[in-house]
Amino acid sequence: MSPQPTAPPTRRGSAGHFLRGAARVLAAAGLAVDAYLHAHLAERYDAISSSISQGTLFRIEAALAALAALLVLVWRRLPGDLFAASVAVGGLALLLVYRYVDVGELGPIPNMYEPIWYGEKEATVVVQAVAVLATLYLLLVRPQGRRVH
């Protein structure tokens, strides 16, 4: 039995491929800007500390966001997409929690409550929200595997 010919790519397949590529670029861009902003602001927050300073936590966020941006662009696999989504969702959630809730000091983590908005914080919320939406799209709209005939 000879293999059946495969149909040429459909418009839907091309559109899906384009949308996934666009989502990857948006996710990576959001995470890269997040990484830059956290690295840029870290020194400003070094004085806020318990066992670990808020500046150090910002540097860790910057490193995780940079790695996530790289993975979502280069590796293009489910674990990388999950990691990127986790960094984006976690970063956005923590920013919003510490904006609206005075959590206090948690063990080695200082009290990071900051009930104000300013330019860099607003930009971070926007880019993290973009990264969240883009990575969630990547997780929810998975490409269908190729059929073997």
C-alpha cells in the first residue's frame, strides 16, 4: 500500500503558524522588557531587605524573565512555554499583590508593599500582561501533531 499524498497547507494552518509565531514574539518581547525593567530598578530597592534584599529579588526576576524570553523564542517546546508562562503569571501576580496588599515580611523576604503607581511599574504591568496572554495562547492552542499514514 502506497502512502497517501499529503494535502498542501491550508490557510488555517498558515494562519495558526503565523499566530503562534506572533505570540512567541510578543511573549519574548514582554519578558525581555520585564527583565530590563527589573534589572534597571534593582539598585533602587537594595536598601529594602530582610535576609534578602528586594533588589536581589528584582535581579532574580530579571534573570528568570530573560531566560524565559530566550526559551520561548529558541526552544519552542512545551516545557519552555510553561516556564515562560510561570514567570509571566508569577511576576504579574506578585506585582499586583504587593501593590494592593500589605503582606508584611515573609521569612527572608522583605515587606515589598508599595501602594503607588509610577512609570516603570505601569510599564511592567503592561508588558507582563502581554507576556501572560501570549504564553497562555501558546499553552492553550497547541499545534496538532503530524499524522502518519
